[in-house]
Amino acid sequence: MRRRSTTSSRLARFRQVQVAGVALLAVGVPLTLGGVLPGTRALMVATVAGLAAGECLLRSLNGPGPDRWERGWAFPWLVLSSIVLLQVAPLPGSLQSILGAYPETLRWAKDAPISRLSPVPIASVAYWATFSCYWAVAWMVARFGQRQAHLLLGVLTALAVFEALYGIGALAQESDSIFGLWPRRDHVGDATGTFVNRNHFVGLLALCWPACLAWLLLDRSEGGASWPEPIRLGLALLFSLIVGTAIFCGHSRVGLLAALGGIATWLALSVPGRDARVNRRALWPCCAAPAAAVAGAVWFGSGRLIERFVELPIHQQRFLVWKSLLELPSQTWVLGAGAGSFGDVFKTVQPGRLATSYAYAHNDWLEFLCDFGIVGTGSIAVAVWLWWRRTRPHRLSSLQRGALAGVAAIAIHCLADFDLHVPGTALGFWVLVGVVANRHLGRMRGAASEGATA
């Protein structure tokens, strides 16, 4: 009994290490060009693996085993891992006729070097490791106590404010570098913050906007700050003005639509029952968005954003990429082309008029379907449904509704971009997934929220 108590005490202390680790990654990864610097992804994966392995080691020392809620988190990870294993494992020759993205001439050629479903096994393993990292982050965040989850939202709020102010300031000064360390070769006329690409910068702000507003507007009864309501409302208004201006100055079409979709989702989720009061309070900060847009238009000009919307139907290469994917062999859409192999597979059908090679489909959902096929995508969807049935709270708290709206914003943004492949944005996305599923923020089914204020 004493040994179990000692282990629980060590686990509680290690939980603080996990909170600090996730918070540092959530801030540090976006600051390194959005996480695309060489080695950043590997460092992130290694750090998260250490945080998860440390807890597993402590719990193996007579600690508590996984309960029903925790076992639910295994469903999506096990299914995706099994599919990736199938894609990289050598297959018998009799199954080559159902291999994914190989052209017919190569598929049936004598002595063709076809032995695996994935043409790039290393890329598939790297995809699995990155997903495992993100899933572990969501799992850890979902187990954090109420105060710890609030701390993470505070960290994301500070990150969003810094990124927005830095992006606006760099645009106003026409800076040609980021922190004076890395040159800005593209999107010089746009606000990009510390990101290489304006779309991913705006994607991060769209992700944070509703979640951070929900955190700023929390009153003391919900675990929020003890500041008077006028101060909380003023901070939320100021936050909306700063973030809204930065989103406008990013000149990202889909980013703007995703941000508005995220805010609309948050307001819609806040209507029913007792949270209707939150909806009325939230209208004021949200009304700051048009004011921010006007301010941005007056100061930086609105012509560039308007031009980008006007040119959408005739100058958008994304549409050609999506259309070209239909030329892949039909087998590709059954078992998939291989996780993480899109950049190599697309070269087999890329039209000659596309001057550059595409590493991503600029549509994360379409690329996921291409990577895993109908069978794999359907299996993972079923596993996610089982996970959500097992882990979802009986009722979402105000903070969880804001986080869910942020997740919805990225879901919209990923229809025309690849945010979930950019660590700086993807990490924030999975942190919010953990907040939505957090067992201490919402009321759980048939279970008390023990440790809610840990």
C-alpha cells in the first residue's frame, strides 16, 4: 500500500514535468519557422516519447493500470499502426495485383521491384512516429487536471498574441527575415509571424481564436481568473482586435474562412442551456473582428486580399492537383498509396504544366484518403468513433466548446491546405483535441472527476 502511494506521488510530480514539456513544445515548435526546421520534428517526437515512456515506467512500478477510459485511447492508434505495418511489410507476389499506386506497366513487369504496398517505407514509418507523437500529446493533455489544462490554454493565448503582433510588426517594417536569422523568401507582402507560409500562420491563429476567447471569458466559477467581468471582456476584445488584424494581414483566403467558421462554431455551441450567457458575452469580442478587418484594410490596404479571392477560379493549382489524383490506379483508393508517400506517388500523375513538385495535396483529408485508401480510412474512422464513445464527456464545458471550435477551424482550413503536416500548427491542434476529451473539464459519464484541480 505504501509503495502504491509513493508511486502515485511520483506520478503527480511527473505530471508537472509533462505539463511543462507540452507547454514548451507548444511555444517552441512554432517559433522555429513553424516547426519545419531540420531536426525540429525529430526533437519533438523524441521529447514526447520520453514524456510518455517516463509515465509508463512509473506506472509499471505498482502504479495504477489503464482504466476503461484510458483503454479507449488505444483504438485509433492500434488500427493506424496495423495499417502502416501492412503497408511496409513485404507481401507475397500473389498480392501484387492489389498494390497501391504503381502504374500497370510496372505492376506486371517481370522482376519488378514491388514487394510492399508503400513505395517509400521510411516515409510511412516517419508518418507513424509523428502521428504517435501527436496522439500521445492529446492523451496526456486529456489527463491533465483542470488547472493544468487552463495553463496550457493560457500558453496558447500568449503564443497567439505574440505571433499576431510579430506578424503585423514585420509586415509594417517590411522585414525580409524572421528574427534576423532566417530569410523570408516568399510571402514578403503578407503577415507570416514566425512561419514560412502565410496560410499556416493564419491557420494557427484561426485555431487559437475561439479556444483562447473561451479561456479569457471564463469566470471564477468555471475555474477562470478572478478578474472582474469588465476586465475579462476588455481582454477578450483586445485579443480579437489583435488576432483579427493579423488574420486579415495574412491575406489567406481559406484561413480567413476557417477563422470565421471557428468563431461561428463556438457561438453555435455556446447557445444551449446555461451557456447562453457565454454566447451573449462572446458577441462583443467577436464584433471586434470586423473592426480589426477595417483597421487592417485602412493601414495595409485590402487590394491584395480582394485580388486573391477574385483570381481563385482561374489561378488555383490546387484544383489541378486534386483532379490529377483521379488518374492514379484504382487499387490506390482501396488499400491506399502508403502513409506519407504522397510526394513520391503524385509524381507518377503530375501534369507537365505544374512547374513545381508537390509534397502535399493541399487538402489533408483528400491526402489521408489517398494514403490509406477507402478500407484504411473507414477502419480508422470506426476506431475514432469507438474512441469518442469511450472517452467523451457527458457534457462539454465552456472551455471544451471553445477548443472544439478551434478543432473545427483547422478541419475547415485543411480542406485547402496541409496544416496537420506542419508541426507548429498540428501540435496546437492535438493539444486542443486533448482539451476537448479532457476527463476533468467536462462531466464524465458514470465517473467522478478525481484530481480535477491537480
